Amino acid sequence: MGYSPAVDEVQLAERLIGYDTSRRADLRLAMDFASGWLEARDIAVEKRDVGGREALCARVGAGPVRIVLHGHMDVVPGHPEQFAPRIEAGRLYGRGAYDMKGALAAMMLALADVAPGCPGVEVQLLVTPDEERGDPGANTTEMLVEQGLRADFVVCGEPTDLQVGVQAKGVLMMRVHVCGRAAHGSTPWLGHNAVLEAVDTFRAIEGLPFAAESTSLFARPSINLGRILGGDAVNKVPDFCRMDVDVRYLPGQDPAEILRQVGSLGPAEVEVLLERPPAYVPPDHPMVLALLEAVGRHEPAVASIGRDGASDAVAFLSVGVPAIEFGPRGAGHHGPDEHVEVASLATYRRALGDFLRAVSRDAITAEAAAPAPIASPSPEAA
């Protein structure tokens, strides 16, 4: 089949963006749409219930090498107008356009493009419903990996601007409980304001030694105060405050040491909400080089990069499966002006197809060059 421009990546991305998949009902509808779209193109699709959440696994080919294209259908919440996609100045705007429904649409089309012509590789498109969740406990990808999902290489369609993300920061989400002393709002000097104490604690976290460290691919860790809640009356000095801090730490840093440094700041209680290790794949891994070569046919100055955000790649890396991040150009993910560049969707789709065909050719060549097994003599010959 090859690349078919008659099937438009933008139209498919717009259709996916139109579902508010921050909500369970729309998420199920979007999954059903994706499943029906793939099945209409004679692609086998398996719906898998994982811990009460539904994932899709579409599969083409049956070669000796297994490649997983990993996408997630869920998005962070947005305003209603963000689920009405629009195109302006060559950009497709909408919640999830960049993270990552644009990439997912192109992955679906790339899978259909290579379906008839990749005998040396088995390609699986895994679509999950809960990559964006920050709650404790395993998500769908982690549970599938625990159940035995494996591959020779995984491409996660997270935003990378057509670069290949071989490293990513780890995640340490913590909840810090700060206590104060209550007093009447008219005499705040008689109390100790827990909200102000929490803000001071956060500023102190930003100044800890771990926050100043760097690597060759990262200038520093990322530290964000995501949520804060304190006090129970406007005319009372708040005697409690809870803040949720999101630390994205560097490859080589120890989360236990980060927690020790945070704990050294004072009597505040620190609770770990979520911890994921950093991602690392050698830049000279053969699959990385093959993907760089495929992208380089369409995009100048492609390179291996580090990624500030985390992804489900770490679930595969935890069991020794090389997994990278690779997505189209855009900006503003999780923000009010999230968009993907329209032209990059076609480039992304073509690059994925070229990569999969190259892996298929190499697998067939390697299989043909392998020495034939030596047959054991039959009992009669013996």
C-alpha cells in the first residue's frame, strides 16, 4: 500500500481531538472509534481489559522482530472550545493535538501503510487510556508489561518535535504536609501561617543541592508546585497546609537522596505520591540509528535528545526493552494554545513507515544470512 495521501492525517487527528478524553464516557467512544477505524482497514484489533480500563492492541505482520508503537488516547482536562479543533497558520489547535492525538492519528495511518509490506517485522499499535494519570498505582502500560508484554523496540509518540528522545527525567511527585498555629485573622502575629510556611518550604526545595545539578542533555531538574490547599476560614490563621510538588529528576540522581534533602528542611511530613525512574537508551542503539536515518530522509538536523517529561517508555525499560520517545512538531501541551504543526504529521507518518520497512528488510536479510541448522542423524542412519 505505501503512503496514501488520500487518507489525511489531519482529518483523523481532528476526529480524535473532538472527543473529550479527559472524561471516561468520551474516552470509551474514542477507543471504539479507533478500533472501528483500524478494523475497517483489515487490521486485527484486540480490546484488552486491564484493571477495569480498556486498551487497544492492533497488530500487522508476523516477522521475527516485534516493534510496538505506543500511544495514549487520554488527555488532561481542557476548556470546551479546546475539543473543537481548528487550523490556523499551518497549525492544528486543540486539546491533545500535540500530546498526543496528532501522533496517534499518524501512527494509525502508518500501521495501515505498512500492513501489506513488512514481512520481516510484527508491528503492534498499543493505545492506552491512562498515561496522563498522576494517581498512585500502576497504569495500563505498567500492568501489561507486568503481564508479559515485550518487544524488541518501542516508539512512544510523545512530543519531541521530530527528534528522537533517548533520555527522559524521572518523576517524583510528593505531598508535603505543613503545620502552623491557628489564631484570629485580625491578629495574625499571634499565629503561625501554615500556607506561608508551605510557600517558604517550596522556595527552599528549589534551592536544595539536587536542584542545581545537570547532565550533558539536561540543564537542571524540573520542580513545580502543582497544588496547594490550606486553611478552613478566611478570618483564621491557617494551621495546616498541603502542597503537591512535582519533581522531574535527572538520570543518575537518586530519589531517596532528593527525599532526604527535602526532609532536612524541617518538621514537614513528606509523602510520596508517584515515583518513576528516568529513561535511558544508548544513542548508538541499532534501532535508534535506524530511526534517525529514516527521519533524516524527511527532516534535517534530526538528533537524539533528552526529554523533560516522563512517559510510559519507562515501563518497558524496567524490563530491559529499549523504548524511546518520538513525536511530531508542535507546542503548548497541557496549555491553552496546544497545537501540532500540520506539515509535521505527514513527515512523522512517512518516517515511521520508512523505519518499519527498513527494520523489516534488515530482519529478512539477517534471517536469510543465518546458517542453516545442522540436522541430527536419524535413528536409521545411526
